[in-house]
Amino acid sequence: MSTKSDSLKGKLTENFSEFSQLSDYSFMNSLKADPQSTKDGNDHKPRSVYSGHYVPVVPTAIPEPEYISHSNKLFKELRLSSDLTKDKNFCRFFSGDISVANYPMSPVGWATGYALSIYGTEYTQQCPFGTGNGYGDGRAISVFEGLFNGKRMEMQLKGGGPTPYCRGADGRAVLRSSVREFLAQELMDALGIPTSRSLTLYVSRSEIVRRPWYSKGSRYFEPDIMIDNQAAITTRVAPSFLRVGQIELFARRVRNNAHDEALNELKMIVQHLIYRNYKDEIENEISIESKVIKLASLYRSRLISLIANWMRVGYCQGNFNSDNCAAGGYTLDYGPFGFCELFDPRFQPWTGGGEHFSFFNQPSAAAINFKTFCSSLSPLLSQSKQDQEKLDQIEKDFSELMNKELMKMWANKLGLEHYNETLINEFFNLMVISKADYTILFRKLSEIPDNLDSLKDCFYLPINDELNNRWEVWLENWQSVLKKEGNIKAKSASMKSLNPVYTWREWMVVPAYEEAEKGNYKKIKELQDVFSNPYIEQPSEIDQKYNRLKPSQYFNYGGVSHYSCSS
């Protein structure tokens, strides 16, 4: 880090020149570029990348960029002045024109490769080149890494144009998906869930890209028409963008004896993962074998906690491949995601996801990704049978520990000190049979209601007498347990801290990006405000708008109840 960067520590960064002094590129400075790449980053055509940790790439700027929004919260955390959004060079940089980079900033970005595994099955031949070396950041280009008050962050453009990993695509993101990712990251952070973050959102007023999507009122499962979309770029921020699939790629190369440096490259990327995401928890002085064992254990804890939190708020990732699983233990890649409204354990918003990535199957998917992670670390333990056995045990214990964390989470959501299997299983059954709204029901229960009357607004269909009686019995049993355990008021407050008032409801977000296409960003900013405080009840006008059941017309509605990966 430069002396000037030190001098800026603690003060607000007010212009692009000051921002440039925060740069510190550990990824490019400590890892290896693909030997076949160009130094100037003019590397946009699809190809196989056989070695190295990254490919230098210059993003393709969107023409006539127009500012839509930025994250006030993240700007404050990074000590960035909101005036930066009016700085011409800052706007050019984060809409893809990084030629404005000032020293010591890099005028070249970077893209990375990763392996593809879907629910534990390795894929190679599906790569256009048949090598498995064409998967990676097809349209995500990292353009900045820096230190913000000693906290390292990487900034990545989503929709920054083609890279060698684009597999023939245009490398663009459309406004629809960019708005979704921008808002979803804001919400997840406010929900208290580890996630990549949103920095800025820009749209091009002149570049149009065509994508398959749903016609108005479509009930088709898959998109039925091609539509014109405005190109957009959102910048996401994280301590790193290292994925399980990335570590997996280098491990595969070791197994396949791909080249002489394969084992060393695996060791380098694992050590860099530790440096970027586990630096404070893993001592640098210990052996690589000891580091690997600690890394596996720490990542297991983070991943288990992450999945339990996803379940807590009704989040479904939709496509939890190893390449969509951040090795730092936070949520990454908001494309096929959704939030459960009508409670359904098999909820899956993405048409390409399948039941294996459905809402209640996420713990199993996580276990498989963790197994992939551990097997990818194994080559670094080949000289130590004892360490390999330790790693095997860490992997073996994942599911049991995951289950314990889930039981604790469900108990806490219901204000219980201990998991009550009979009580909670009956609750799940009642939610399914009664067609309950996941978020609204848990929030109403946080008031500790005495009878069913206060819950009837939580159901999508009227409940019959039999169901009514079952609910009354359940409420009585639940209250009895709560009263035995202690302070009802304290339990209510605890439940409210875990059960949000507001959640992501796709039918509320659609108008926001549709209005944005016309140049009206009011709904985006309104959703930002609501999503910034999801546990706090808003004034009645806002509450009535955003805290309600999904209207019946949006069930089975293409692009709302289900959608293809929204590019």
C-alpha cells in the first residue's frame, strides 16, 4: 500500500484520484497469469485456458452510461463519499472504461477460470472445447482490489463484456438481472447474511442486447419470445471472489497431470484463499498441511452457518454448483435465486435448477460442495496419511453438524430454547397444508399470538374447520412450551430479530426494473430503502405495499413465479 494511501486512512475518499491511491492488487501480484494471455488485456475471444490463475482482460465499456444507484451503506463502510457518483472518471471506470485508471491503479482487469460440478458430478465435455478449461468468468471482470481502512475488498464488474471464458456469448448483463443482483445483495446484507455487496449500478442508453424472456402474461415454463434489453453493469464487492469451483479446477489439473506446475498452482491458490479470507484465523508460520486442515474446518463452520441463514430467511440459491459456492463462506452470484413466499420445501425459482437445488435441499447441496472442496485440498496432503484422515473426518462430520445448526435455527425462529421435533414437524405440515406465506407467518408468530385469528392473513387459501382446530392445538402446545421456558416478551423480541417483516417478492421487483427501462428509478430507490431495514416495520403506506401476500395472478406467471437464468 502506498504512503499516500496511508495518509488517506480514516478520511472520506472524495474523488477518483484519491480512490486510486487505495489500490493494492494482491491477486495479480501474487498469482500467475495464463502464459498464453496478453499483458494489455486484449483477450476477449473464447478459448481454453490450460494454466495460470487468471487472464488479464480489459472490460468493454457500455456506451452512454447512465447512473442509476449506489449502495449508501457500503459507501459509508468503505469511507467513500457519495460525491464519487458524480465524479466523471469514477463513473467511467465502473461502467467499464478502465482506461481512466490513475497510477497505482491497474489499467487491466482480470478474469478467472473454474471447474464445473453439478451436485457432485464433474463436467468436462460440455465445455465447447471439450477440455473443461473453458468455464469461468464469462462476463464478470475484476477491475480493482484495494485496502479500505485496512479492509481488503475486490470490485468486479458484472456485464463488463466478453472474456476468454464467455463461450461465444456477448459478455453483457441486461438491466433486469443487474437490478435484481444489485437489490438482492443489499437485502441479504441487511438480513445479516454474509454476501457479496453492491457498489454501483449503470445502464447504457444506447446498447441493446437480445435475450429470451417471457411475453406479458405468459404461463410457459421457459421463455417464449426474444426481447430487446438495455445493457447494464453492476459492480459487486467482496473480500475475494474465490470459489470452490476455482480450487477444484486446479485440483483436477493435478489429478490429470495437466502440466508440471499444476501442484504448485494449486498450492498457490489455496494459500491465497487463506490470505484473502482466513488470514486472521490461520497462522502463516505453520505448515501447508496444518493450514489445509484448519482451512477445511473453518470453511465448514462458515458454510454451515451460511446455509442455515439462507433457510432462516427463505432464500433459495437456485443453482448451487461448486462454481457458485464462495470459498470464503458468503453468498455469491445472484442470477437464478429467489425467496420462498408460499411455503414449499421444494421451492425452486429457476427453471434450469431441478429439485436437487430446491429450498430444503440446500443443506445437501452444500454438503456435496464441501466434499468437492475437501477432495480439492487432498493433493496438498499426499505426503501425510494422518492429515488426510483428519481432512476425511472433517468432511464426514459436515452433515451431522449441518443438521444440528438447522435444528438450532428452527428452534430460534420459533422462540424455543431447544429443538422440539414433534412441535416443529407438525408446524411444517400445517404450513404446507394451509398454504402459508413463509415470511408473514413467522413474523406474525413473533408477536406470540393467543389465537388463530391474528394469523389468518398469512394463508393463501381459507382454512377449514379441521385445519383451524389443528392450528389451535399447535398454538396452545407451542405457547405452553414458551411459557415454561421463560420471558415471553424477550422471546418475542428475539424472534423479531430473526424473522424479517419484508422479503424479496419477485412481483414487487419486476415493476422496478420495468420502470427503470423507461428511465424512472424511483421504485429501485424505494426498494433499497425497504430492503435496508427488513426487520423494522415501515409506515403504514409502505407496509401495506410491501408486506402482503402474493396476488393470485402471479402464480405460474413466467418471469415472476419462475424464470430462466436472467442474464
